[in-house]
Amino acid sequence: MPFIEPIRFDIKPIEDFRKEKEKLSFSEFLKDSLEKVNQLQIEANNAITAFSTGEDVDIHRVMIAIERANLSLSIVTEIRNRLLDAYHEIMRMVP
């Protein structure tokens, strides 16, 4: 019976945003967060390109990179939508 190699979990975790919370202003935090989301998108694109060109890349790593990028983009989109809703609500309160 052939030996099946276990899945390795040596994928970088998403950095903890709470580490530098005290040091950053809101605009710096927002900029840094958007740069991290962009980096995840780039990593997913690179993983897709590497897999589609036949490089030795696990399909699991590709799917994890895609899902991390998708989740981070969904979170940013939801935050943007809620900020816009709050802005519109404030503008309705102004006489």
C-alpha cells in the first residue's frame, strides 16, 4: 500500500492586527490593512499562475491562497459598505 504524505500546515498565518493597534493612527491602520489585502491578492494570483504553468505547487496551497484573498476582500468590502451606510445616516441627521 503506498504511503500518503500528510498535509503540511506551514502556510503563513494572517498577521495579528492587534499587535500595533496602539501605535497606528486610523489612516495608517487603514492603509496598512489595504496593503495586506492587496498582498494576499497578489499571492493568490502568483499561486494560480504557478499552478497553471505546471510548477510543483500543491493544489491545497493554491486553494488556501485563493480563499484567504477572497475572504480578506469580502471583509474589506463589507467594512466599506458599513462605513458608507454610517456616512449616509449621519448626512440624513444633518439639517
